[in-house]
Amino acid sequence: MAVTILAIESSCDDTSVAIIRDGYVLSNLIANQDIHMSYGGVVPELASRAHQANIVPVTHQAMLKAGVIAEEIDAVAFTRGPGLLGSLLVGTSFAKGFALARNIPLIEVNHLQAHVLAHFIFEKDKNNRLPSFPFLCLLVSGGHTRIIILKSQLEMEVIGNTIDDAAGEAFDKCGKVMGFPYPAGPLIDKLADVGNISAFKFAKPHIKGLDFSFSGLKTSFLYFLRDKLKEDPDFVEHNKADLCASLQHTIISILIGKVVNASLQTGIREIGIAGGVSANSGLRNEMRREAEKRNWNLFIPEFRYTTDNAAMIGITGYYKYLRGEFSSHDVTPLARY
Ligand code: KG4
Ligand code: ZN
């Protein structure tokens, strides 16, 4: 019997709904919220209101695109957290309502676990190459920077974590200083492509073990720009590409340095990246170079499964469904999971 999962993701500013059947994606739709761009970050109250407006039409479209009717859905998976409480509440309430109306199981999903499990999404007519275990994954998103060992789809151990900002925040906050709209990561990526990585030097943190820190880099970038802007008010405009390339290069070398150490310490060479920042072309290319040099079996997700999406929630829900890990209807969202 095929297992069909309706998956809901609403942890931050994207409303996403996916239909997954036996691990294969039938549809994965995302409604972005452009409203936050001009605010320099996500405004929680606006995000939850937009989720309320989007959730029904996006679900309807996802079901149409998948060619699936409500009666064919076996379970509803939803992001329980971490994320913005008001946003999570919309997805959680909708998931509960759907599950209750259809009398089918409800499956809570940890958003971070789902980012990593994006590597297990199957697509029709694709060479679906899957990592084997133990699998070492760098999770880099707007809110988290972690090195995780996966022992099975549902067993994870965090061996490295950020002690302050996440890598995505470093991109977004430095971008904000340069006057870029939120989120700045994709624009920095684009501009870095035509810039010089050695044009400017920014301090790299010295954090012991496998943990990360990005707040010092953000501060050093801010002070560097403040001094330069005194000399030339158009400094950013004149040096945009070089600033982006140098900043991006610094962030990538911090990230990859820790992944290399993690691989050497654990002996694991089954390596992947996940989360919004794993869309970064510089990081993807550097990881490929490192993998070749170190003989890693490297896994880089498709772009559409790097940033927030419901397909990753659906695949995690699928594995939980197979293990019978269901939630009760008094489950509440968690800002921190
Ligand atoms: O995983 P995600 O969509 O949301 C969270 O769970 O946080 O990650 C969003 C983050 C943002 O900080 C955004 O700037 C960053 O991912 N990002 C990128 C790129 N695309 C998205 N950072 C660098 N380069 C990119 N191409
Ligand atoms: Zn995310």
C-alpha cells in the first residue's frame, strides 16, 4: 500500500506545502513573503498573517499539482519547531484540523532534522543517490549552524554548534550593513561571483573544537566599513563585488575548516551540506574541491531543497510514519526544539 503524506512548513516566512508518496515528491509549492524585504528581516506578526492567507490556497494547489485528493492522504506532517511561534501556530493548527477532519495520523517534524533529511528525498526519473550511515552533515541556515552525525534517518548527534550567530545571519547582517534587502545571502552569492576573494581580509574566529562563531566577523565587517565610509561615502558601491567575495570566502573557509576537522576526528567521509546557506555557489564549489582532495563521498542538495520547503518535512514525516511515530492533538509548536 502506498503511503501519501501531506506536509506543511511554516516556521519562518515561507508557506510551503508538499505531497510525498513513498518518499517521492509529487508536489512541493512555496509561497514566499516579499513583504519582509524592505524591513531588513522577518517581521513575525506580518509573517503569521501571510501564512494565514496562504496556507489554504497553497495546500489546494499542492494537491492539484500532485493529482491527489484528500481521501488519498494517509497522514499530515508539519513543522513543530524551531521557528517563529506565530508562524508555526498557523501550520500546526492547519495540520491538526486536516488530520482531525480526515481522522488520519498527525506527525510533528523538527525543522532542523528535516533540512538534513532533504538528502533522502526521492524524485521521479532522477538518479536518487542516497547517503549511507554514518553521514556527516553541515547544516547551515538562517538560524542554525551545526555539524551533525546521522546514524540513521531518525537518529542524530550534534557534534558542533554556533556559540552566537548562524552562518546565514552573518550573510544577512553584513548584507544589511551594505544596504542590501533581506535576505542578503543570495545577492552576496551573485556579486561574489565577479569579485576578488583576496581584496579584503576579515578576522576569523579561533573557537576550539567543532563549534562556530560568526558574531566577531559581523562586528569586524561593520567596523571595517565604518572606517572606509569615512574616506569614501560610496565605498560600498565602488567595491560591492570585492566586499561580497571576500566576506563570502571568509564565511566558507570557517565552515569548511570545521567540516574537515569533523571528518578527520570521526573518520566519516560520507559528507553533506544542508539548509539555506547550502544554496551558496561558493560553498558548493569549495565543498566539491575539498571532496575531491579528501576522497569524500559528497552530497549537495538540489537548490529547491536547500531553503525552507515542505518536501523535507514530508520525507521526515514519511520515515516517522514508517516507525509509527505519531503526535497527539494536544501537541503545541515550539520556538526552540
Ligand atoms: O534554511 P533557510 O531557508 O531558513 C532557515 O531555516 O533559517 O535559510 C535561510 C538563510 C538566509 O540567511 C539566507 O540569506 C541564506 O539562507 N541563503 C543564502 C543563499 N540562499 C539563501 N546564503 C548564501 N548564499 C545563498 N545563495
Ligand atoms: Zn530552514
